Amino acid sequence: MSGGVSGPERDAVASVPNPIVVLDSADDPRATDYRSLTDAALRRRQDIAHGMYMAESSQVVRRAVDAGHRPRSFFMEHRHLAGLADVVARWPQAPVYLGEQQVLQDITGFHLHRGALAAMHRPAELRLDEVLDGIDADQKDARLRVGILEDLTDHTNVGAVFRSAAALGVDAVLLSPACADPLYRRAIRVSMGAVFQMPWTRVHPWPDGLASLQAAGFVVAGLSLGEGSVPLDDLVAQDHSRLALVLGNEGDGLREETERRLDARVTIPMMRGVDSLNVAAASAVAFYSTR
């Protein structure tokens, strides 16, 4: 270990059974998983191709491991190891990459100020029928709520919707194939790890796959400003036992072909000339109102 490492930091290293790798150079080939983290498009292609995702912050790393996800490796400054030693020790085969702040920043492309990163093995994606069967088994009274995201491209919005869904009792979140990755590090961070708690999958084909929810007894309602939309309170008053709420793209709303497959169109009435809410805010209002 470096001579600049303090006694408590050396004690933390000694307390874990994992292989410890000290990174002295940003060019170290062993840190490949952690490069180019600020390039969202590149990371989405690379991470999915390699079956991994990145958990960012000590709290998120802990929640990922608590959810049963398997780490490939851990990546942090020396001083953060003590706070994660119990988590790290649960996976003794996963190497721990330690380095000074500047070296880690040169590797990742940003200042690592939230404690730690972990490269995690991406869990196998569930099929839609597995998600629906799972939430059906969990809810004996058969009252179910599902959120559906169509083509949301902003990872922050995706993470915020997942957080609202978890907090407000939604049973599962479904995504169109073009929706941003819920396991991208920014989405995970904004969700505060809620993505690990929520059953989710992508719906194939889209939007024809919505018929599978209707066949399972769900009323599929979309938040829409289009003709024929009724106030959200009207949908709430109907009190459907199985309800799926579709939220559209941040800029364009729902696709026309998706609108044609809806059982209902609803809108959140606005005031002072505002036409609509941000999709994350709209999801929270809709999830709370229909809980």
C-alpha cells in the first residue's frame, strides 16, 4: 500500500478477504469496466453487450448487493472502503480497485464524490408474463397498479419515475423497447436504488404487447392531451382493480399507434396556462391518485 494511506485505511484493507488492486495510473487495463462512464450511448451499448451495469454511490452499491445482485468488482478511494467493508466481504472473489481521487477521476471522466462504484452483473431480463404472474401472486386481493413508460430518453426521468412507483405502491414498471435503460448509473442513482425493488421488463412487440395486459384484465389508460381525454379524477372514481398507466415521451407524448390501443385517455387538469407537467411529476400525481 501507498505510504500516504492512513492506519484506519490499512485496517479496512486488512478486514476484507477480496483481492485488492491499487490503481496508480489511469491507463491501468484492469480498470476497463470503469472507463467512459459519462458517455451514455457508449455505456448503454457496452454495458448491455457485456451483461453489466454500474452502481454509483456507497448507498446504491449496498442496495444492489442487498437485492441479490452480483458484483464484478468494486472501485473507490481508499477512505471509503471501511464504510463498505461488510458489503465487499460478502463477495470475496470480486476485486476491489483502490486509488487516489485524481486517478479515479481520470479513469471515469468525473469526480467520484459519492463514495464508490461497483460494476455489477446485469440480472436476466424477465418476460412480461413472468412479471405479471409475479405481481399477481404477491397481491392476493388482485388490486394491481402498473406503470408503463414509452420512449423516455432521459435517464433522470426514468429514475424519478421508478422512485415514485416504489414509494406510491405501484406493483411493476414496464418499458417500451426504446425507453432509456433503468440500470444506467444516473437512472439508478436518481431512483435511490428503487429500480432494484421494482419488478420491470420491456414490452415486446411495442405497442401491440399492451394487448397482453388487457388480456390479463388490466385497463390500460394513457396520460394524454389528445381528444377524448377525461380528467384524472374521473379515472380515479372508476376505481379499476387492475390499472396500467402509460406515460409518454418527454417531448412528444404518446405515439398515435399507442393511443389507438388505450382503453382510456386521461389528463391532469392544469392551471395558469401550463399545458402539462414533466413526465416524472405527472407519474407521481397519477400513481398517488390511483393507488
